[in-house]
Amino acid sequence: MSKFIVIVIDSFGVGAMPDVAEVRPQDIGANTCQHLLQSQPELRLATLEKLGLINALGFSANVMQANPQAVAGRALLQHEGGDTFMGHQEIMGTLPLPPLRMPFSAVIDRVEQALLAEKHQVERIAIGSLSYLWVDGAAAIGDNLEADLGQVYNISANLAVLTFEQVQAIGHIVRRCVKVGRVIAFGGLLENTQAIQAAAETRQQTYIGINAPKSGAYNRGFQVVHLGYGVDQSVQVPEQLHQVNIPTVLIGKVADIVANPHGISYEKLVDSQQIMDLTLQHVRQPGSAFICSNIQETDLAGHAQNPERYIDCLKLVDRNLASIIDSMSAEDCLVVMADHGNDPTIGHSKHTREQVPILVYQQGVKSIALGTRQTLADVGASVCEFFTAPAPQHGQSFLSLLRPR
């Protein structure tokens, strides 16, 4: 009986991807880990230091040092940009496909016709020369105004009028019509459906959508589903493990965005201590399991450009990692990693396209350099090999590096 535990410290990157000068110049010089450590020169994250954080970073940014006994490396992103949703799909063994980038206006005709063909009521609502779609009297379809423009479309709905299942069905129709990276279908319980239309805005005379926070959708009864481009859950880690009767436990934001129909998913959790407590609880339970937890509060601190809050969360994670390691059996394996960067010192509040650390702990395994993995999917491939399950769609397992030669 054994556990494979993956803890994703959301946005804790270790340096800009080699391609940022060409594809994302606003991220040149980004290094979330380096800049956080430099902001508090005497900070010591003892457990992460032991696991090889500085080995993965590649240099000492403060008093913390590389550990010659650590098992550590880093991984490149194969998905475009730096995205929590696609980052976790990649971790689960997905081969990211290059999405198209285009404003919703470029696909509005196609989406409108598909919705009408499925007997939905559809109206165009214009702001100047741009329009979004108003569907079934309670849902707006347009550009996501919070993400990088042109990469995501939103369905913003009043769940007091439409059920979440109806909103998801609309989302799936949109997903079939478009090739942007993500379609997000969500809603909340609103007293007034017109609050959605009142929150409609435009950007750069090209993009039109709903300002989600302004609409009030997040305030009460919020539900959401993320629909990614090219994501096939049937060849991801949870489904592959199900074939060999290994349960998957998802905790935190990963549970909101990764399909896990046969396992346990703790959705809509943000509090880091609660997430780490649940992780420890499942590590201590009998039986084999794959456990994946996401620490989202680091990412929120990055968006807020708040290094102090980010470091406070890292300290909490570091303390709890020590308890998890103490509770692991000799057969268990732990991976601590990230999904992208979010450098709070870079000068903008969006994700940064960064490489991520891969820190591995297993009793008796030491002094192994994992090198630079080409994709986050190597973690998912390693999970499947660990449990002798079919390999996921993508990734190369690194388990052979951990075995005695």
C-alpha cells in the first residue's frame, strides 16, 4: 500500500522560460522564487531547502543553500503562456495543443448559429460596434476580461434563472465551436439578472465581455466549470489510475479544474491550512492513493503583487510539508512543484511564464539531479508508472532515476 503525493505551490516559478523574449516579453527577468527570497535575505524555508529548492533554482538567492542529498530538478511548460488550468492538465499527462487567440467577435456568428441549432434563445447585445450574446434570458457569452485578452471566453449566468447544468450545456456548445485555450462557464445566484448586462465592458475597441466581479456572480452560490482546448480526460492520470483501482484525491483548486469522476474531490477550497490538513489526513489513511493538492493563496498573493503575503503562505506550506514527510511510509513518494510563475515584483499582476521546480522525496533516495524535464506531464507519467497503470497521453516518467543502479 503506497501513496504518491503531488503538492502544487501555485505560481512558484524558478525563472523565465527560454522563449519569453519572443512570446511574452513582459515576463523577461521573471523569477518568482529568486525575488521572493531576495526580499527577505534571512528567510529560511527549512523543509523546501532540504527538498532541494535551491538546487532547482540554480543559485543561492539568500541564506538558503543547495542540498547535495536532494532529489531535484525543474520542468519546462509546454502549454502556452502561464496558466493554472492548462498547467494542471499538463501535470495530469495532457499534451497541450497550441490554441488560437482571437476576440469573441471573430467567432460570434459561429457560436450564435450553433446555439440556435440547439433551440436556445439568442440575442445580440451591442456596445458600440461590438456585441456579446445573451442566451436564454440569463447568460452572457463574450471575452474574458480578466485573463490575457483573446485567450478565454466566458459564459456568465444567473443561476437563479438557469440551472448550472444548463449553463454547462451552453459552455459545451461554445467549446465545440472555438479553439481558444479555455471556455469558462460560471454563474451565481443573482437577485437581478440585469446586473450581468450592467457589468458589460469593452477593451481596446476589440474585446467585449462581462466584468465578472462587478456582475456579482462570485458573491453567492458561485459555480464554475473550465473547459480546455484539446483536453481529453480519458487519457489523464485519474482515469488511467482508475483502470488499476487506484483512487485519486484532489484537494483545492486542482479539484475545480481536473476531471476526477471516480475519485474524491475537495472543491472550492482556498485556505492553505485546510488544504494541507486534508492532504495530511489522506496521507495517513490506509490503502494506496494518488493525492494532488493545490496551494492557491500563493498565486493570489502574486496577483496582488504582495511578496510578504506570498512568503507567509510559503512558511505555512513549509511547516506542513515537514508533517507530511514525517507521516509518509517507506513506499510513499512526494513531489513538490508549481504550475507556472507569478512574480510579484515584475511590474504587472498577471502570471509569469516560468520554469517550475520538481522536488522529490522518497525514503532512502538521495543525491539525484533530475535535470530539466521538457514538460510538466513527466510528473503524471511518473505517477502512472509508480502504480503500474497505463501511461497518460504525454510525458516521460523519471522513476527510473530514483531506483538503485
